[in-house]
Amino acid sequence: MTALHLEAGGFAAAATGRRKQSKKADVCLAVTLADSGAPTEHGFGEVGRKERLGASSMAEQVLRTIGPVVLLGPPGAGKGTQSKRITEHYHIPQVSTGDLLREHVKQQTPLGVDVQATLAKGELVPDHLVCDIVAWRLRQPDAERGFILDGFPRTQKQAAWLDAFLKFEFFESGKWAAWLPIVVRIQVDYNKLLLRITGRRTCPVDGTIYNIYSNPPRVDEICDNDGAKLVIRDDDRDEVIRERLDTYERQTKPVAEYYEKLGRVVMVDGDQPVDEVTEQILKQIDGRACGVASGNEGKGS
Ligand code: AMP
């Protein structure tokens, strides 16, 4: 894949390289495309127009423009769980940079081979590589009504790159009336966070996330849905957790502060039961989604 440069000139170059890049995208994982139940053709020139789902769910489900949503929070805050719920609610894809990177590693693409050791140590992958993956993913047709970014941005450079990318790709191209993301910051008590991470188990087959303390499977270590043996993610192992939390403190907190200074952050108490956290997040997005359609937000920035 072509690397996207983070400085201003590089951004324009990245944008013009778009077509070339999407061809190479087939190397890049069918993963999230397949996951998303979202339709593949939605013109954003028609912001605010009511669009309907396909025959099966045609009932009364209306697909609306949601725009970009960024979920911020330390590892274990519930970003993955909440993203999946938002995805199901609005039919917009979850774009998890952690999942995309892990898929590259699993498929042993050149990028996967490059970043394998970095992931295993719990360190951050270089900005330009992650931005490149995100650019490719956000250009897929199922992301045209909006998307949830989970695990991105994680550095100030990534945040600045994202603003420029959204402005250029979605606003100036006339697809969206506004482009600034709604930034949801999920806050969780540190000790609860440790329990969440050390207790996390994932089904390698359908991706269901369990927690042996708070949301255990019916049978120990076995997925309720398909009977597969649950796994502990490599980077959830004790020795890696401290590094990930340190990295979060060091690098990602400034991202939250960057967004806070711009007045874009919505705080959500992640210590509440999962359903209540979801409810709070949906309420915030609903308010913002109207802003995107009306075009009253984000124009001046
Ligand atoms: P996650 O599943 O979001 O916790 O991400 C797992 C790992 O992928 C992290 O520990 C990093 O090594 C890498 N990673 C994910 N997202 C990013 C990002 N935005 N920037 C740099 N590295 C990332």
C-alpha cells in the first residue's frame, strides 16, 4: 500500500493516489467489508434524503446519514463492544484499526509481517501505516453514510490527519454537509479496567467477546454460539497490558485533550452497565446525526 504522508503536502498526494490505492485494497482484507451489513450504494450528495434498506428489512428502517464517530478510551473501556452495538443500530461499519492490523498479521501480508512485533509488544504502529489503512477503509462504499472509528486516532498526528482527510474526502467533495467527528470518550475506573482486560476472552470463529468475571460464557472458555474454544488476545496477556496502558496514558490522552480543547468531546461513564453506556452513546449520536444532515456544523473549522 502507498504510505500516506502526514504533512500537508503528503495529504494531497495521498488523495490523488486514491484510485491506484483502492485497487491494491484487495490485498487488504475482506474483513470489515464482509462484516458490515451495510448497503454498498449510497450517494452522499443526497444528504438527508431518506433511503431504505433492501427487501428483507424494508419494513420501516430508514438509513440516515450519521457521519464520523470516534470512540476514545483506554484498552478495555468497552470500545469494541459499544462499536458493535452502534454498528447494528445504524448499519454503519465499525473501523477498528486493531482488528485491521491483526488481520494483516494473520494473513501475513507485507504490512502484517512488518507490524507483528510492534503489536506483540503493545507499542503503537507508525502513524503513516495506520493512516494508510484507515484511508483505504473509509473509502469503501459501505462507509459513505458514516462509520465508527475504534482505536483511531491514537496520536495527535493521527487526529490532525483525520480532520484533513474527512474535510477533503467527505466535505469538499460534496458528499457531506459537515465532517467533524463526534468524539465519544468512555471513562472507566483503573482497577475495573484491569479486570476487564485480564478477563477478556474472544471467540476465534465469530468474534464474540466475553469476560470471565462480568460476562462469562455458559460453559467455561467455550463460545455459546459455536462451541469454539475461546482465546486470549496476545496483547491482553498480563505482561503486555501495562505497556498498553502506559502507551495510552502517554500518547492517546493528548488526543482526547486535543478534541476537548476543540469542544468536540462527549463524556460517557463506562462504569455503568453495558446497555446504559450504549443508550447514552446512541442519544449523543442521534443529536449529532441531525447536525450532519442539516449542514449547520463543522463549516467554519
Ligand atoms: P486495539 O485492539 O485497538 O487495542 O489495538 C491493538 C494494537 O494495534 C495496539 O496495541 C497497537 O499496537 C496497534 N494499533 C491499533 N490502532 C492503532 C493506532 N491507531 N495507531 C497505532 N497503533 C495502533
